Amino acid sequence: MLSFASLRSCASSCARPQLRQLATAAPSSAPAAESEPLTHYRITLRRSAISLPKNIKGTLAALGIHRRLQTVYHRHSPDIAGKILTVKELVAVENVPASAVRTKLEQRLERKASRGYVVTGSKLRAEP
């Protein structure tokens, strides 16, 4: 989990160059991931936005989150950090390296179950 104080400092210092790490990340088990710079936020909607004000729902839509437990990735930037602070009670945020960023299609394929069987041959395409 991220420290929201560090996100607040990131959001308030738009004009200043960022010389330090935006936030701390949870320790990783893979040593290769520790050497890579953490350049993206992984944002997952944990709580529903039902019956919340329109500005909160608009912030979630601006982040690209439309349903509960949906995960999106964004580069570190002050405007994204400000949006995260607006909905900090609803989302879980992690710092991840660029190699851990997944597209929507990659996430779908990772969730997809195996077929449960393997096709070894076909009688329809059998060579005589």
C-alpha cells in the first residue's frame, strides 16, 4: 500500500522536478523487480461508488475504473496522484515497475481458465 502523504506531496508539487521516490512499495519476493524503478500505479477499486457524489464517480471514470475489483495501471504523475487522493477510501494502490503493467487483454487471458483437455488430432483433417 502507498503512503497517501507522499501522494499528496506529489500532487501539490506539479512544477517542481521529482527527485525522490513518490512512495514506498511493499517488499517484493523477486530480486529482479527490486532493481527495476517503480514507474506505475496499480489501482484497484475495492469499494463500490454507489450513492456517492458525482464528483467521486467522475474521478473514478477519469481513472478508467468502471466496476468493482477492476484494476488499471497509470504512470506516476501529479494529476494521477491527486485523483487517487480523491478516492483513497475506495481504492487499493501499489507501486509497480513497467514490466508488471498488464493491458486489459493480458489481464483477461491471465484470468481465463484452462480448457481442461488437449486436442491431439482431428479425424476431420486426417490425411489419407
